[in-house]
Amino acid sequence: MKYLVAIIACFVAFSMNSQVDRILVNGSQAHANLNLLELESIIETLQAEVAALQASAFDGAYGSLTGAPTIPSNVSDLTNDAGFTTFDGDYVSLTNQPALFDGNYNTLTNKPAIPSNVSDLTNDAGFTTFDGAYSSLSDLPSMGWVDLFAANLSGAYLANANLSGASLTFTDLSGANLANANLSGVDLFAANLSGANLANANLSGASLSGVNWTGAYILNCTGCTCPNADDDNYCD
């Protein structure tokens, strides 16, 4: 470093053209004698300036700079001059959201009509409804002379049934529904008709010996011979 300063000092001395005592010309070479005291002073001055420059030299660290700009750490530190918007990640914060299905059947549109009863259905498959009456059946077998000796028909639904000529000896018909049934000529010897519904039934010509009529309903019954003292259409 000292030699570099000396060279610079010589350059300064020559350029100032003031420190040269004499110049000797020897052929093609020129030799200059310098004022050594002046040169020494120049060297000391330059050394002091170089030392000052070295002391204030930049160490390469960004933090050593002065007037450095502030670098933002978060997007929120930036000025929103470009029209950007922030999204919090929540679906409900979105605009123009699609309508999502909530899983509730009632929320659906164009729902089919669900029938509540069989009668609500269109009978396009050829099904027929049955009212439960024996007489509503088609291709009924003949019940004439059927032997139901001592059969248990308690609570049976025989409304509108045609049992004419059948043998119902000792048959239990207690609580049976025989409304509108045709029982003409039926053998009901010792049959149990207690609590049976005989409204509008036809028992004309039936064998009724030993029949238990207690509590049977006989409104408009033809051939019903049970006692009905209070005329309330119920057998005593």
C-alpha cells in the first residue's frame, strides 16, 4: 500500500509541475530530481486520506446502507393500488356461490308425486281392488252341501257369502260377520252364533235347532228366530 501511495504521490507531483528541482537529459532519458520534503508531505497526506477512506469503506452488508427502502414482510403491508382483494379462505366469503344441495328432499325441485294410498295409483297394470267380501270373488265354488261340521269360524268375515244348503252343525260362528250372507237351507244345528253379525242375512229354511244366538245382531235378518224382548236388534 505504501508503494502505491508513493507512485500516486509522484504522479501528483509531476502533474502539479511544482516539486521538480531540475531535469537531467541523458540521451533519450530524462531524469527529474524531486523536492523530497514536498513529496514526503504529499505521501503523508495521501496516506491519511486513504486511511479515512478505508475506515468508512462499505462492508457489503445491506444493513450498513443508509436510506435503505423498507421491504414489506406481508402482503397486507403493500399498497393495494392494483385492485387486488384478499380472500380469507372461507367459502361463505366467496361471491357468486353455486347453490349447493342441502340433502333435504323437500329442497328438490320437480319432485315426483308420491302416492299415499293404493287408490292414488293409476291402475295401468291391470290390477283390481278387492273389497274383502266373499261375494266379490269371481269363479266362486259352490258352497252347497259343504260339510263344516264343528268348524271354528269364530270372527270369520263371511259378509255376502252364499252358504245355502251347507252343513254348519256344531260350527263356531261366534263373532263372525255374516251380514248380507245367504244362509238359506243351512244346517245350523247347535251352531254358535253368539255375537255374530247377521244384519240382512237370509236364514230362511235353515235348521236352527239348538243355536246359541246370544248377542247376535239381527237387523233385517230373514229367518232369525232368536228372542229379542227389548227390540234392539240384538238377540237376548
